Amino acid sequence: MIVFTETAGAAGNISELFQRISELSALTLSLTGGRVTIERDLRQSGEQPRSATLAARVKDMVDSARTVTLESVISMPFGSYGEVQKINCGFALDVDDSAPGFGIGCAIHEMWENYQAREILNDSWNHRFGPAHSGAIDVENAVVSELRGGRVARMATHRVRDGGDTYYVMDYHTTLVAIRQNGHGRRQAYEAVVIPPRIVETIQLYPGAVSVDTNAKAISHALKLLAENPPATAGISGPLATSIRDMIAVQFKQDVYLDGDPARGLEKIHDKGQGADRGDLRAFVEAATPQDAPDGQIVIRGFPED
């Protein structure tokens, strides 16, 4: 089952979010006493959901004997992992208003993450985060792909500070999403813009390298490009991709989970289980190494030039 509570100032956001999920999933959902139920499954009468994955995963959670426990908050974007999963429903709605599909993807990510963590037994709650988060990324990708009508895969998320302005960049590989906060109200407190990515530069890694040190020059150049292009991300492939990704990640405090002490932040991420860093750092490991670059490369991707 899905159980929701809401903090002061978040009233109405939960109902509005589930109304939108109803419209996209062909499920008539109701929220009574903080519990989500399915009043009617319109798929049984032939109605097709906009996202089959969204419909299936919501039904999984509603029908489950385990309790997906969520709290609607306004104090942070996105949400945060925990036995009581925090989710900013207003954030999800605002992002979805301006970039349809992506806001619902963020919302289902938070819900499924809590559900997945409850399906993992005989492990600490902290260490369940990695596999639960990785599973939530898979569901988010599938839902957004279906709602957008084209495949996306979330690879990176980072916070950018530009003077007194702060915004988030999410790299979905085929597209970038920039999310900016506007004011402090619920409606349109956040606005998202979908941006086609630009390849800033592709840096080839040293042939036959067996240590990160051999690629010091390439890494240094990548760090320089990232510093010059605050919204940019770095996709890394090759045998040393994970080590190079870690080295690049700890150089930047803009990453959501690395503020304060980047090296310790990365260590804490690794302590949360396999998959904990997936999609949430500025530098990421590509799914495959290009055939024409078997030793790997660093691809710096950013916004189009003005």
C-alpha cells in the first residue's frame, strides 16, 4: 500500500500529483485518510495508459502488503531517501508543467525507491539505498521514455550555482533538463527547460593505460573544461572509467551528494550499496565503451552555445 502524510504548506500537492498520475496511467486513484487506493483500472475496459510502466508500478505499490511510506515536503527539491521517504510533490508538478514527463519521472523515482528498499531483506536500511536507488532510476527512465515518446537514460544530476542563482542540471543522455527555482510559492516555484546537449569536447584516454596516473593530462583537461562550463557533465568509458569518474567527481562540490567534503561524500555514497551513485554525480560511467575508442574517452557535454 501507499501511505502519505504532508507537512505544513504542502496541502493539496499530493492530491494534485495523484490526479495527474491517474490521467497518465489509466488508473482512477483516490487518496483517503492518507492512503492511496485504486478505485478503477480503466485498462480493463480497453483504455491505454500513456505510460504502461507507470501504471504497472503504481499498481504494484498499491497492491503490495508492504507499506510505501511517503511524506510530502516543500523544504527541498526532488525528495530524499528514508524509511519515511520525503517527496516534494509541488516540485514534481512544476517540473512536469514545464517539461512534461520529467516531473512524473522524478515523483515515481521517490516512490519506487522506498518500495524497493522494503523489498530488500536482511540488510541495513542505509545499505539498501544503492540497489533501491538503481531500481528507481530504471523505473524513472522507462516512465519518462514512454511519456516523452523517445528513449532517455538519466546519467547525471548536479547543482549549479551561478552568482546568486541556483539550478539543477539532469543529463538524460539524449537531452538535458535544467530546473530553476522561481520564487517561493507552490505554483511555478520551479521551472524546467529541456535542452539538446552539445558535445563540448571528446578527450581520448591513453592507450593501454593500467593506472589513472597515466591519464593525468586527460583528466586535468576534463576538469578544466568542467570548470569553464558549470552546467556540463562528463561521460567516461573504458577500463579505468570508474576510477577516473571518482577522481573527477571529488573535485566538484556542485554534486548533490558531495557538498562539504567531496572525498568523504563519495565514500558515504559507496557505503550505501551498489548503485548508490547512479545518475546522481556530475561525472558518470558510460554504459558501453565505443568500438572506435577501446581505451576509453571522456565526453564533456553541455548546453548549446548562445
